[in-house]
Amino acid sequence: MDDNNGMVSGKQMKINWRLLFHTYYHRLLLTFSQCDLCGNPTRSQTLICSSCLADLPLFKHKLTQGDLLNWPAINKGLPGIHFDHLFCLSPYLSPFNHWITQFKYQGRFELAAIFASLLAKQWQEIHSVSSVNLILSVPLHISKWQKRGYNQAHLIAKQFSQLLQLPYQGTTLIRVKKNVSQVGQTGIQRRNNLENAFILRQPISKEIKHVILIDDVLTTGSTASEISKLLKRNGVKTVTVVTVCLTLPK
């Protein structure tokens, strides 16, 4: 009996030492990581260092009172839209254009955290959250969701809502119309393709008057505009579109 107990104890000790090694090894990796842009060491699982963070090409929201539609060039480049305000983190420039591609097609889920964190920080510097009733995200058609395995807008919106402590509904909007890729299409073509592409899974509460709609990139505004039309037909008064990137009009 004693021999058997000794054998069991020895095995347990080996297992415990192995667990301890892996635990401290992973903690070390999380404590000392590299900047995603320059490769310099960062701490506490930070994706980018403070120097690269300061160099990011962020919009200066104070110049537009926190609404990019106040910028004449952008307003002119988004004709016929049905949303009321636009808040984007950056033009579609490096490193965001590379990050967006990696996020959407290579499963770099950790990027959702930095997108949401930067958006929340920029938002709080200009806006109050008291007027916002609900956060929604642009949905994917079920076939694209099954192929990709996730909705990048949902991942950003979920963390953004948690940081701002605002309610988020991830399944209220449904995309029922499957379209071919809209890359390279004109605004008119996109609007025609998106007509009646979305429905509501459940009615919007009468108390919901101001909705933030989250997506990763805004190009012509057609998708956000079609969803805004749907929301306004169901009692929403104000729709603010929030995205990581904006493809600037030429």
C-alpha cells in the first residue's frame, strides 16, 4: 500500500510540476509581449507600444464635433444616406487596413479588443453615453457566417458596449438577402443589392430612440443606410454609425 501511494504521489508531483511550468510560462508570455507594429517589448498583453499608439492615423474628432458628416468632403461623398451621425476611428490606412484584413479573414480575434478600446476612448472624449439607448451590429448572412465562423462587427460591438456600459443586442438584426461581394460596385449598385436585405428578429422597444450601429469599415454607407431605414420605420429617431475605418471619398 505504501509503495502504491508513493508511486501515485510521484506521478502527481510530476504532473503538478508540469502544470506549474506551463502556468508560469504562459504568464511570462502575457507579461512580456511584442508590439504588433515595431516589435519592441510591451507589457500586460498590450498589442502596441505607447510610441506606435501615438502615431496611429486617428481622426481628430474635436474638429468635426464628433461627427464626420460635418466634414463637407465626407458628407458629399455619402449622398442619400439615412443615418444621422458618423463616428470612425481612422481612414482606411496602415496599420488599420492590414489589421482589418487579418481580423476578418485570418481570425485575429485579439484585434477586436484594441478596436473597441480605441473607439470607446475616442467616443468618451467627445460624446456622452446618456443619450444612447442601444448598440447593434451589422449582421452577416447565415451562409457567410457559417463560412467565416464569426461576425467581426459583433465582436467589436460586444466589447465596445461593455466598455461604455451600454445595452447590446447581437441578434436583433438579421440579414435575409445574400448578395455577391460588393467590392468595386458603385453606391447605386450597392443600394439596389441591399434593398430589403435586413429584417428585425423582434420589435424595437418604444423607449429606444437613439441607436449606435457598429461595423468594421464604411465605404459607401449603403449597408448602414439600409439598416437605418429599417430602424427608423420601427420607431428609432437617431442612428449613429460607428466603424473602425472609413474609406475616404476620392
